[in-house]
Amino acid sequence: MDEWVALCNSRDLVDGGLAVPFDVVYAGQTCRAFAIRFKGVPQAYLNRCTHVAMELDWQPNRIFDDSGQWLLCASHGAAYRPDTGQCTGGPCRGGLVKIMLSERDDVVYWHGAYNLKPLLF
């Protein structure tokens, strides 16, 4: 799939707030992904910690830490930068898998990329 897909209304993504979940195909499997807003810019990643392949949130759609400045794996404490997905601390191997987003006319779209790849830092 190589197209832009409507994900949510722009107002659904609040800086440092709850994530908007969605599904993607990654390595031939349907996986959970999430979109967030950080410093005014929408970002999206595969919802999979690089330490252990499990979802980051321990409560539905809560991926930011209490400060709203870091994405945090609730299971083992790996921390990621919301703007790049880069690992900044804790047990992690590389960065989160980034998903391209676009925002126009008060709607956030994700790119139905045919080949999602992890960020290597």
C-alpha cells in the first residue's frame, strides 16, 4: 500500500497527551502503531519497544511519561525521544520504527509505507 490514509482529526493529537492507535503491516504481520503530537508536530511509531518486542503503553494509549517529554516503555523503562524515536536511556537497542505522517486541512494522515524500517542510532 503506497498511499496516504486518514488517521484522525488534528485535534485528537494533543501535545504530550494520549496516543492515537492504529494498525500497520510490519515484517508480514499486523502490528499496533501509535501517533502522538510533540512540540506541535504529529509523529508516529510502531508500538514496539526495541528491548523486548512488546507494546510501550501499560495503560491504553499512554506512552508519554508524566512530564510529556519522553516516550516510555512501561515494562522495562526504555525511554525514546518523541521527535525522532531515538533511544535515550534504559534497555533499548536502536530507535523506534518511524511511520511517516502528514497533516493538512485539520486531518492527520499516515503513509501506508510498503517497507517500514527501524531507525538505527
